[in-house]
Amino acid sequence: MSRRAVLFGYHNVGVRCLQVLLARGVEIALVVTHEDNPDENIWFGSVREVAAEHGIPTITPADPNASELFAAVRDAHPDFIFSAYYRHMLPVEILALAPRGAFNMHGSLLPKYRGRVPVNWAVLNGETETGATLHEMTAKPDAGLLVGQTSVPILPDDTAGQVFEKVTVAAEQTLWRVLPELLAGTAPRLPNERALGSYYGGRKPEDGRIDWRLPAQQVYNLVRAVAPPYPGAFTELGGERFVIARARLAPVGSPNLQPGLQVEDNALLGVCGDGRAIVIHELRHDGHAIDPAAFARLIHSSRHT
């Protein structure tokens, strides 16, 4: 049976899924990806570069509804369409161009965490498990029947970046495992019971602002969820912004300290509303790491100017 495909892909998951498709002998007629945003921290691999290494035609349309994109996919004559961390919903008219199906790789265990940035949300909410799911694409996001999924653990101190690395491997394993059946036309279709799941929207850098009145575990989950390479959890003091890049929950409480960022016994602490604290191992100011002494000097100076 014919195994010609168009891949919509971006980020590390897009890179690995492209490589799996090629390794399984799928003919990639066209790759659709994004132009990198110069204002974004590009810490991940390039789908465009991998496609170029294999001589695969690549386009980067800004609008998924553009007639030019529809024409390019139509003219590629795909049997399948795959999407792997492509950032736009694909119109049903494009999905219909693949007679053997259109499938998306999503970074959660659907039906949980449908929508945007699922790894970050899972860490923020204190989940202990997530994964990757391959599913049919429909008009609604992450709503189609499930073809396969692989779970990974979220350890108590894992950052979203570390979890994303695991999810990338889970995506690769899932596609590698189910692709032979998919190509043979025998892959399963399992229910995607949306009523039992959840949907989350996108996040903005401002969502990383810390509310020290919250319990320490919630603050720590926020720090982990947006730690570098993401923009980072931040607080403002004396008119200065500080980003917490690395931290750990303190083993004991600090009931006599006021909530907020402070130095105690030459250690940087973030004291929270429940009297517990996070011990800050890397604090950044103006893009540079500062130690407890430098932080204390900066705050003292700002209060006297």
C-alpha cells in the first residue's frame, strides 16, 4: 500500500517524528513548518534543517487557511498527513486531502491536557505522570480517536524542560510502535472521552509571576513549570525583577519569616504563605545569576534611592 505523507512539524517532537517516519520507510513529499520567531528562545531542534538534509521540500506558511497551503498539500498527493507540534489547527479541508488519515502527536495522555503547552500545565498542576498520544485529527483540538500513547513519570523535582525531553522520547516510541499497523491499515482506534479529560489554553510570560501568599508546593510547581529554557517564575522587589531559575522545596518550614524573597543565613529563600519556603539555587537579575550577597546589596541600594 502507498505510504506517501505530508508532515506538519516543529520543535523537538517534530524533529523526532520526522526521523521516525523516514526510518520506517514513509515517503515524505512535503514538510510544513514555522519560521522561527526572533523574539523567542529557540532552544530546540529544527524540522526545516532535518528536512533539508534529506532533500525534502519545505514551506513555512503563516496562515494555515491560505489557499496556497491547501494547493501545496493537494499537489503533494499524500496518503497520510502527520502533525507533530505544529502550532496551528489544520482546516478540515486540508485533513480531507489524506485518504488514509490525518494524525497528530500530542504531548499528554489524552483526554487529559488537551490544548496548549500540556507539559507545562501538567507540571504546574503537580501531576506525577504524563506522556504522548497519537490521535486522529478532527475539526476540534485533540478530540479525535486515539491510535496509541506512551506514559512517562514526572518526578517531584522535574522541571518542564526535563519532562519535555521525556515526552519527546515517548512521542518517538509511540510513533515507532504504531506506524507499522497504521501503514497496514490495522491500527486501533480507541475512544477519546473528552468528558473525562481537561482542556488548557496557552500561557504568557506574565503568568510566571509568583504569589508568595500561596502554599510552597504551588509556588514550587510554578517554578518547575516555567524554569529555563522557558521564561521563568519571577518576583519583583524594590522595583527590580528577579527570576528563579533553579530551586528546591525547603525540608523544614520558616514560620517566623514574612512571605517573599529574602536572605537568611546566607541563603536565598522564597517564603510562602503556609510558612514553608523554597531554597533558591539560582536567582537571575537582568539575565545574570546573582548570589545572596549581591541580592542583598541590590535590595538595600534600591530602598535608599
